Amino acid sequence: MSSSETILKQLHAALERDPRIHLHRYPIRIDLSGDGNLFLEGEVESVAAKKRTLALAGSLTGVREVTDRLKVHPAEHRGDGAIRDSLCAFMLQEPTLQNCGLRVSVKGEIRNLREVAENASGLIEIAVDEGVVVLSGEVLSLSHKRLAEVMAWWTPGCCDVINTLNVVPPEQDEDDEVADALQLVWEKDPLVADAHQLRAHVDHYVVTLQGIVPREAEKKAAELDAWCLSGVKNVVNNIEVRK
């Protein structure tokens, strides 16, 4: 058996073992080039399935680079215009981003939705192509960058997010930044009733959730928020449900 065949066999076995990934319902095209570039394409069930697939693929010995063409199956199929309009409305209403200029790209034409003021804390440009949201521009913190990405994932119809926002001035990313961003996101999520009842411990971008919620749906929403944060490699959900 060649080294490429060994790597592919190891990856298939790892994907089959992960409870978040369902290859039979959502098959993934996997190709490995001779120089160690692994190509992944297909539709997956959730953001968690996408993140875990990428993490497992990137952890294999012999894989030099992973090319990501995975999309998340949307709960609601919508056109690019509807996705774009919903996300723009979210961001225009979000207080944390109120000092950010906002632009949208429509068929190559740039439209200003909110001008960049003198005291602006950044500029976000939104584009949507076949359900994939692309965020570009700059923001003043990593928390702002992560919040914008989560809001994109929250938008009905979104199947992937490419976040190229620059943080100006630059900040060093670390576990505490992820924990702070998640607390901010929980406070914004209407499905999380009391964010102060939840805690997140982050170790090398593996997030462990703790706390108490009254409903299973809230536990799932809190976990999904963690998965939607850029940089997160895994989520362990130890939140208790107590009615």
C-alpha cells in the first residue's frame, strides 16, 4: 500500500469514528496529491462536522496542506441576495459594530450601506457567492472579527464563511481571546437566555463548555456558537440541562 493510500485510509477511519460526521449521508470527495496537498469537497451536516473534518485531515502525518471546499448543508435554501440582505440587516442593527463602515458587493458593484465616519472602528465589506459569505476589510479587535463571522453563520441560507477581516492594530490571538469572544456571542444569541450561567475554558483552541441551562435547545445553541468561532478546533459540551 502506498503512502497516499495509507493516509486516505487513516482519514476515512478517523471520519467514520467521529460522531459529528456522517459520511454515508454526506459523502466527501477526498483527493491527495503527491506533494501532500489534501483536497476536500462536498456538503457536510453542520459547522461542527466541517471543523472536525478539517482538523482531522490536517493532523495526519504526510499531509502538508488542506484545501477546503466543504460547505455546510443549510437549514433553509435561499438565494445570494436574500442571504446578503439578511446579514446586512443584522450588522446594521448590531450595537457592537455600529461604528464600523459597512459595504456590500453586488455583482462586482460596491454599495455603501454605512459611511466610514471620522471615529470609525473599521470597515466591513460583505459579498455572497453561491451561499458562501465573504467578509473583508478591517476591524479593531479579534472579538469584532469573530462576532462578524458568527453573525454570518447565523444568517439563514449561509453554507460557508470566508473571513479575511484584518485586525488593526494587530492583536495576538490566544485562548483567552476565544473565550472572551464566545462570551460576547452568547450575550448576542437570542437562543441563549442567560449567558452569565455559562462558562468556557479554552486550551489550545479546544473549548470546554460548562454551566446550567433550562432546555436542551439552549445547550445545543451554546455549542453551535462555539463551533462558529474562527480558530476553534474542538468543542466539549459539559453544559447541564436542569428544568
